[in-house]
Amino acid sequence: MRSFKDYFIIFLKGLGMGAADVVPGVSGGTIAFIAGIYEELLDSISAIKPSLINDLKEGGISAVWEKVNGNFLAALLSGIAVSILSLAKILTYAMQFYPTQLWAFFFGLIIASIWYVGKQIKKWDFGVIAGLILGTLAVYYLSITPPLGANSSYLFLFFAGSIAACAMILPGVSGSFILLLLGAYATVISAVGNHDFVTVGVVGIGAVTGLIAFSKLLKYLLHHYHNTLIAVLTGFLIGSLWKIWPWKKDEMIYVKEVGASEASNYLGDFNSLSAYLKTASTEEFGRYKAFIETNILPKTYENLNPGASADLIPAAIFLVLGFSVIFIIEFIAKKKNV
């Protein structure tokens, strides 16, 4: 029987997941895994199925609540919601004015996560090694693939929501990044801003459907092909390092009013969106998002962006901090397993 303190710790883990989901390119699934609640989360989501209607008729709401591990989900989802609502502004501010430090922090977090997730592999064989390589290549390929053109059909948006929701529970894969790749990001953001509840509803239904269905598949794979699945997830994390590298040059950006555009048309003397946004207003930050970008060295970043600093020393400090967080979480989880 879990105590109030136990559920409060789960709530805090939800805060971590929500904070990760706010940052494009970072997955809440990564935090769930390193926080030791990944399997329970999959079990709880996969318990949501049509047979719950019979449980409701026979045992009432309490029976359904117990079947889906309601206390756990309520504590976790509350943490995620509070985090997104409260930390979104802080993280948004950091993404605009301290992007290098923020991405360095998550870069260190992911490096440590690779070690943490990888050590869950009990036995190495050809299948496990192949899974690691394929997982790495898959996410790396996604990170360098040009996004598809926009598509606003309801059927497409339903499937886009389903795929994005699946990505949310995969370590190393960002749901918002998947929407961008599929060409649905602009449509979804516009629908939210314009209060288009039909479009938002279609995407939401797709997300719930995908989440429930995919959690069942992941649960099956985790129980029957544990080592191979963990290797694939570790590969996802390795592949995601390319996406969250702190120093980038932007070829194209997404402009809220017009869609994908050449970066040079908007960034002036800058070649990196992050460098430009440091000098821009908060309103402008909401207008632009990275679309097609390439990784560069810190020195190259300074050369391509007049007057901009690569913030190499602060980045190194935050990288170490991010790396340390995993070991702190692991220490707490071992001390009190909830």
C-alpha cells in the first residue's frame, strides 16, 4: 500500500516528465524510464480497454479505478499537467535567452540516460546489438529528414496524433518533433491558437487511441523481448543526441504566419535561430521554430553569428549538471522505490 509520500514522489516524477515534454526534441518517456516508472506506466495505460465497461457495471467506479491503477495515473498526470502549466514559461524563457545552457543540460541528461537504460540489458547477443544499431539509425534519420508538406485532412491528423502520442512514451523521441516531421505541426498549433476544437478533438482522439494501442505493444515486447527492446530504446537515446546538440546552423525555419521559409530571409546577419532569438522580443520567439538545421562546432557558431557567444564554459557546467541528475534520481529511486 502506497503512502501519501509515495504518491507525492510520483507527482514529482510527473513534474519531470512534463518539463521534458515542453522542450522540443526531449521525451517525457526518457524521464519515466530513468525514474523507474516506465513499466508501471505502460501497464496502467494498457489496462484501459473496452472490457472496463463490464468492470464498471459489475464493480462500479472503484473497480475500474483499481484496474487502471488510478491513484498512480492521477498522481503522475497531475504532475505532468502542473509542470506544463507552471514550467512552460520558465523553460520557454530559457529556450530564448539561454538556449545553449538548456540544450547542454539535456545533452548531459541523455548521455547519462544512455548508460542508465543500457545497463538494463541483461544479456548481449546479435539481436540486441542489431536493435541498438537500428534504434540509433532510426532516430538519427528522423532528426535529419526534411519535414513533409502540410496536410489538414482529418484522417491524416488522426494518424498524426496517434504516431505523435506513441513517440511521447518512447525514450529519446519527441511527440512535437514527430508532428513537425509529418507536416502536421503547423495545422495543430494553428488549431489550438484559433480554438478549432474539431481539429484539436480529432488529433486528441488519435493521440489517445495511439497511446492505448502502442502501450499494449510495448508492454508485450518488454515482457517477451526485454533485452532487444531495451537495446532499441537505448539506440533511440543515442540517435537523439544529434537533435539536441546545442550549437546549430539553421537552413530553414518555420514562421507562424507563412510556414516553412528560408532562414536568411528572417535572421538578418545571423545564421543560427538561437543566436537571433536572444536579441529578439518574446513575441518574436513565438513566431519562429527551427525547421531544417545542421550541427556545428562552438567556434563555428561564433563565426557564423556576429557578436554571439558559444557559452562554452556555461554549457560544460550545465552538461555536467544534466549528467548528474540521472545519478541523483537513481540514488533516490534505490533509497525509496515507489
